[in-house]
Amino acid sequence: MGQRLRRVRRLLLGDRPRAILYFVLPTFVAIALDVTLRARSLLVFPLKEWVNYFGSSLASAGFWGGSLWLMSRLLPARGWPSRILLGLYAALFVFPLATFSYGGQLLYFRVFHAYMARDTIRLGIALRGTLGAWLASWGASVAVMLVIGVLMTWLILSQARKAARHVRRATVALPLAGFGLAAYCFWVDFVESRALQAAPPDTCFIHGAVHALHDGVMGKGWARRQGMSVRDPSPLPPLPVPAHRPNVILIVSESVRADAMCSDPRTCKAPFLDVVAPDRLPLGRLTSQSSGTFTSCVVLWTGLAPDADFATMHHAPVLWEVARSLGYRTAYISAQNLRYDDFGAFLERAAIDVQASAVDLGYASDPHIGAPDENASARLLSFVKDEVPAGTPYFAVLHLSNTHWPYRIDPALQPFDPHDESPMAEIELLHNHYRNSVLMQERTMADFVRALRAMPGWDDTVVLFVSDHGEQFREHGGLYHLSSLFEEQVRVPGWIVGGDRGLSPPERAALAGWAERRTYSQDVNATVLDLLGVLGQRGSFPFQERLTGRSLVERPGRDEPRVLLSTASGVWEPDDAKYGVMQGDLLAVKSATGAWWCFDIKADPDERAPRGMLPGCAPLIDLGSRRFTFR
């Protein structure tokens, strides 16, 4: 029996099984590089992400080890066919992958604090037209990449040569199976490289390269036309500094629907906010113009509608740039995971003086939930207290995250009962779990507002609270968000509170006039510009014809605008895009390949009765047909 096992082992692993470790050296180097670059982040990975990381490392080992083992069968290369094949393998496979997987990832991480991953390659091709031009735009950094690529290619091939003689008599079954299984995992997205990036850097890059090949072959195109990348902001015109510059804080929550948090204390109750902010005013019947985070945030920050394309969204000025041009100190403090789909890359050149995200705030154990919201709010309070010079106003965005599925809760604060965090549970139980999570966030916001009101500068400070989008609980069959433009996914809470100098009596009176009116994300952007004192200068901004939001601290007009909504935009490419146009309570909506349907939300609040046409719907359909590109 022992002799038979030795023959099987020799057949599968060769004369010296340990020599196989030489073939997977690239994986070990990638893991070492990863530990060097982000040891702190790796330490807080939850168990399930470590499982993902282990699986991704196996994929790396199969991809590198399998191909190196197979090509080693050509050694020693005595004939010219073998030499040509080995040369092509080294030049066209090992060298490019080594260059990007190690040198490229090192440089990319130093800039964006994330790795090139699943969608980065396709987006890079779209951004620069060709991969060659994209690389050329990296400038002198390419030389560093090439040097690292040459060194790694030499190391990989020299170690593979050492192993070759020990596996010459082994069957090719194991390397074929390893390479084939790894390639399949990359092809079908069975690798985690988008959220917490629970994978070594080589795995992340290979996943991106294979994904680009997959979408090119499957007809989606080699270039991704939608996504987030580094902005190339168009310059703002010289802006006159207003006489009054209040401090402005915009709080953006995550997945909170309008009926989950009370915005108007005259009509509903919020047990924590009512104590510290009984004077808050609603921002109308606020409606997000997208049911996804990326698009809704860019609409809030730029004032563009979601039909703007990739280039426009990456050139348009953002609120931080406007504020800094007026002498504001700026900050972006986020509990969100900015590594997801290059979210952080969009903010690299945004005139943000102080920035912190989930990785910096700690305890970001779940890629969906992010870091604790209370850590983010504490960090912003520290910024206000210690990092703003006396006499300097500040503009800050506080981006919350914990109300994203799976909905972080405090075990001591669960009044909505019974509850269950499982999406397979009865829907009311999951909804209660979500409501407990939102209540916990309300408590965090109450603590934040209480601390802010106790500071000396509160009298001249304004705080706005909105959510990026809502959340559905099977009202239309599904869960979560980014699948429709129905009320449960786009109606969000919105309120504003400020000191006596921050909000003047006329502004408070104007806000009261919007209480029953439908308002939108673009209106929030215009309101912030008005608070900064530059709404009147908006006509000189880049893309000014697209900046159609209304200030909510000015009295509303009579007319209801026609406003664009979409799950797709220049920064997000959904699987099944939904497009819409809204005017008051009239909604026209369609999928990318379907027909337009109309809903009268006032008469049909549950949006259960789609009509091919309703009075007043034709102009909405006409506008949507002209503004959206259906593909």
C-alpha cells in the first residue's frame, strides 16, 4: 500500500513535491506585498472575508502555479519551437501580469488606497481610449512599474526553472485542473475584489483583466462607459466672497426611507431627535433622483441630473471645490467603504482638506455596513473643534453607512419586535430589524447635533440631513435598493436645523413653504450653494445649463418641474437600468428595453396601477426619451 501511494504521489506531484511551491511563489509575493500595504485593514477582516481571502489566494495559486507548471514541461528548451513558446509566454503572459500585479498595484494603492480590480480595467480603457494611452497617462510611474515587472518576471521564471526537473515525470492533470478552475473563478466573478477587496493584489488585477475579456467576448464591450475614476474638474470662475459665510454640514445617510425617520416634528415623532432638534424643518417631500448610492451622491455633490455621462460627471465642480474657493475649510468624513468600485478615486481631486473613511475610522468589519457611524460623527466633531482655524468657516460632508444591509443594530435598542436580520425571514421581521437600525442611527445623529449645539460656533452653523436613497421590503416583490424608482426606494427623509445666524427668519419661512412640495437631490445641492452664498453665481459654473435645482431656503414657485430619475448614470452601470421622469406626484418610468408606464402617486400611493398614458404624462415621456440613452 505504501509503495502504491508513493507511485501515485510521484505521478501527481513529481519526484520532489515541495518543489511545487516554486510555482506558486507569485502568490506568496502578492500576499507579502498586501500585508506591507494594508496590514491594518487586513487585521479587522471578519471571518467570512478571511474565507474569501483564502479562496482568492487559491485562485492566484492555481492561475500562476498551473500555467508555470505546464510551461515548465517545455524545459530544457532544446528546439526552436519550445524556445519560441517559452519566449511568448514570458513576454505576453508573465511580464505584463507581473508588471501590473505588483508594480502597478503598488503605485495604484499609493494613490487610491485600493487595488485595480474587477471593473478598473474596463473603465481605464474607456477613460483613455486605449490601454496604451491609459498607461502613458501614468507618466514616469510606468518606468517604476516596468522595473518591478522585469525583476518579478526574472524571479518567477528562475524559480519555475528550479522546480521543472522535479516535476518532469508528473502528469499534467493537477496543473491543468488548477489553472482551469482558477480561470473559471475569474470568468464567473467567483472572486471578491470589489468591496473590502478580500484578495491579494495579483488576484484583484487578474480578476479585472479577465472580467474585461469576459465582457468583450460576451458583447458588453471592452470599455466600461460608466463608473467612478479620478476627476478632471473644470475650473470654477472667480467667485465673490459673500459677507456672510455660515458653517455648513451636509449629512448623507444610507438606505433610509422617508417613513423610517421623522423629518417634520409637527407631523411625526422621533424620540431622540425631538429632544435635541425640535426646531428642525423638513426639506419638503424629499425624493432621491436615484436608488443607488453612487449616482445619488454625485447628484448631491455636483447638482447634475442622473442623465449626465461619464465625462460630464467627472468634470463638473463639486461642493467642496465651491466652498474652498470661498475660503472655507473642507472635510469629508465617511463611515462608508471607499474601496468599493473606486468610490474613493472620485474624491481624490475634490478640494477636500480633511478626509477619513471606514478604513481610517476602524472596526469596518463588514464591507456593506462600513465603520461605526458614531466613529464618523466623532471624527467630524474633532475636525470642527481642533482643525478649523478661528474665524474660518467650514463645509463638511458626514457620510453614514450603518443602515445598509445587513443593518447594524444595538442589542440594547430594539423596540421594534419581533425582528430578524435574515432576508429569508418573514418580511415584517426583517423590516423591524431595519427600523431598529435606523433608530440607532437617529440616536447617533441626536448625540452629534447635541455636541454641535454646545460648541461656540453653533449660532452660525447649518446642518442638513438627507439619505442617498430608500429601501424596499417587498412592496414590489424585491428587497434592498437599486432595482426601481418606486417611492419606497426614492422617497427619503430630509431635514435642516441651524443656529439663529445660520438660518435667517426669511429662510425658515421659505423652508416652511416647501413642506408639502416634492423636492429632489438637485434641490439639496442648490440649497447648499445658496447657504454658501453663491447660488446667484451658478449661471457662470461649468455645465450651468444642467444645474436646475431649486434652493429650499427661497420661497417656492407655483410650477412643478419635470425631474429626471435613474438607476444608471455616468458613474454607475446597473444590470437592468430603470429610467424615470417625475413631476409632482406623476411618474413616468421604463426599463432599458421596456415601454414607458405612468403612475399617479396621489391616486395610487402604492404604485400598483401602471397606465400606458395618463393626463400630463406625455411631456414626461417625451423628455425622458430625449434625455436618456437606452441600450
